Amino acid sequence: MDHTVVNDIPLEGSKQTARLLYIGHAATFLFSLGLLNLIPLIINYIKRPETQGTFVYSHHSWMLRSFWIYIALVIAAGIMFVTIILIPLAWLLWVGAWIWYAYRLVKGFLDLNSNRAME
């Protein structure tokens, strides 16, 4: 498959959309701790099929997987938080999840700009 055009959409346009989605995920993550990430998440689900067969597809999958794992970790921390004895572990898990998600967004953005597929 020619990787310069995806369903009549130039690859650079697909990359730009993915860049904006990384920025959208990061902005909503920083300002709402992930509560507003549903907007870029829905766009990821809509745009991902358009990039099938290119490295940009892996970036949409990376963002989606990162979001859902982050949410699972935050829910686990929330469950731990309701018990008095596990509150310190809940905070540790929440901070770890926050750092992990921020790392995934930065790594994905940098790899996208370097034309590298995500694992």
C-alpha cells in the first residue's frame, strides 16, 4: 500500500490530526485529570479506520490504549481510597498513573513526529 495517501487523505493530514489529538489528550488530561478526554477519545475512534495500513494507525491505538489503562488505574486507586488503610497506596497509584499517562502522551507525540510506529 502506498503510505503517502490513506483513503484519499494525504498522510501528512492524518499525522496532523494525530498530533492535534495528542495535544487534545494532554490538554484535557492536564486541566481535567482525564475527565474531558472523551472528546479526543471519540475522535480517535472515528479517525483510526482512515489510517489503516499506516504507522499513524498505531498512534491512534496507542492513545486509546493509554487512555483506557489510565482510567483503569484511576478507578483502582479510587477503590483503594475508600479504605482508610489503603489511602497511601491509592495516592501512590494515582500519581504513578498520572506520570505513566503523561509519559505515554509525550513518547507518542515524539515518535509520531519522527515517523515511527508505536508498539
